[in-house]
Amino acid sequence: MTTLFHEHTEKTEAVLYLIAHMPSKSLSVLMNSDFVQELCNIDFMRIVVFLAQKSYNEGGCAIGAVINDDSTRQIVGMGHNTLVQDNHP
């Protein structure tokens, strides 16, 4: 299967923004392991900021998170605060 992002894809704001807005389960279709190996901690934090901004734009608190496997660099999970959006305590 051909992925959209590979080792020759530049890690631009637009690319990281797209990663932040994709469901975690879909990331293997979006980016291959060579691309993921190129991601550094700053890139993961940029994704977290996009997730926090998404929460804020939806009326919630500006909280985002990314969990990645240190050995493979793969994103295991990511998300943002949805307390206000889902109307649950």
C-alpha cells in the first residue's frame, strides 16, 4: 500500500496539521515507518499544539496529547480535551 507521507515528505506545518486531525487508527495509511522515523520530539509537540488549538477552537480547554512508542516512533494515540464539546464532566 502506498502512503501519502514517506521519507521524502517535508515535515511542514500543513503535514503536521493533517496528522493531528486524522484518527490515530488511520495514521498507518497516512504515513509510512520511514516518515515516522524522521519525526523528532519537536514535531510531536507541534502536533500536540495543533490538537490543543483544535480543542480551543471547539470551545474547550486548550489541551492536547500525543503518545508515541519510543522504539518505533509510531504514534500510539492522540487526542484533545472534549469535556465542553461532549457536555460531560
